[in-house]
Amino acid sequence: DGEDVGPEVADEEEELAFDADSTYGAYSDATDTGSTDHWGPNDEQAKSQQDISHHFWLMMLRGELYEAPVKNPHRILDVGTGTGAWVIDVAEKHPEADVKGIDVSPIQPIWVPPNARFELDDYNLPWQDVEKYDLIHQRELLGSIPNWPKFYKECFKALKPGGWIDCSEPGLYFESFYDTLGEDHAYKLWGTAMLEAGNKAGLSFDVAPYMKGWLEDAGFINVRERKFCCTIGKWSKDPWERDVGVWEQLRLDAGVQDFCERRFMSNLGWRAEEVTVFCARMRAALKNNRLLAHHWL
């Protein structure tokens, strides 16, 4: 019926906001729109970390790009596409489909499959109903959405009847099978600090436990929730768990500075050297296989 789908582009021109030695995606003067600057940088190191994460998720899902039981999708949307790795792989898997990725940072490659495209859009702005999608994919957007129930309602409106949304968010807290972690352990401090920083910014990092309810409230039916206990490091005797754990350690190690630097300094008042020391403690914990560390996805 000619309805338009997809986030509305902000009137302001997109710019790159600079902070310390990193760059961040942002719409200029977006406060009146209900949008927000993204907490994660978009420089070369961050792009490398995102590509590592894409490989990690492929391993976690045993080679699958998504779990939604959608058949022959014709229009697919990836929300917060980052480097666009997922879009490119899905476009190659479904050459007959139109696969679009949106993000606030123009960091995607130019040379992509002919059925893949990227648009500079802010998914926190009101969505227009132009296109309709068979599948919407959303992964690891924690800390970037101020109103999750509203976001999922927009996704619901954007889907065709019978369409699917496939979303994945990690748990905020790290645990140990070996020992009870003290309150001053880096893993404990991580969860506490991330929760506080997100809450002060109005951008929660603790979203995984609430996603199912938000989706159902938005109108979705047949909501299926799967939880994965993901090992960290190479301590597991199971070959698959060991491989997944190695890649999880690698991606967390590569991203820990980016994950906390902006929020801890802006919202918690940490000094740069405090962030550096904390990140060193986190990296040491990530490499400590004796902890039998894990977290939930």
C-alpha cells in the first residue's frame, strides 16, 4: 500500500565527533530529535573489533547468519550495521533479496554485492513506512537506544505480516565457575560501572533480560528466547566451546577500551589514566583461564 519503512534521516548533516584519539558517529545537534551520540568509536581499531565480533557470532551460531525461520526473504534490514559484514554475507546468501544496512557512521565498504546497500540513518528517530521487510536483524545495540519499547514498536510496524525480527544482545555480567568473584574484581566492577554509566546517560547496557517482554509488548508473537552460556578463553575441554571462548576473549580484549572509555569518562567522571588501569585489569582477567569465566548471550 505504498507505506514507507526505515528510519527518518535527521535534518542535520552527519558529522564525526572526536574524543581523545578516537572518532565517534553522531548527528550534529541531535538532542531535539530524541537521538543520541553513539558510545562506541568508529575508527580503524573499532572496525577491526566489529569484524572480529562478526566472526565470533558466526561461530556462536555454528555458521548461521540468523536463527529466525524466515523463508525466501525479499527485503532484509540490518539495524546498526557497523562495518556491514553481516549485510554482505546475507546478500551473498540471498542474491535475490534486497539487503539494507543502516548506521550513524559511514564506515561500510564501497564494493559490495549488487543487492546490498547501506544508508546513513539513525534508528532512534521516527521510522517512515515506505518499504516493508521480511526480516529485521539487530545485534549488540546495547547502550545506544534510549527507548527500547519504542524501538521494537517501530520494528514491528516495519515488518510485513508474518515477518521476523532476529535480535541478539549480550548479558552485562561476567561470571566464574571456579570461584565467587569479590566486589573489587574487575568483572564485578565492569558490571557495576557499565550499569551506572548507562543509567546516567539514559542508555541502558542491561537489556538482555527484558527483550522478550519488550518484543511481546510491541505486538510480536511466537517470541522464542535462546540463552547461550559463552565461555571466555580456552579453558573448556569441548572443542567448539574452546574455539568460541578464544574468539570471545579476543573480541573483548580488542574492544574493552572502546566499550568503557567514553561512558566512564563522560558519565562517571573517570580520568583517562583510571580507564587505562581498569582496562588493563579487565584484559588480565580475560586471559586468566583459571577463572573458568563465562557470560550469557
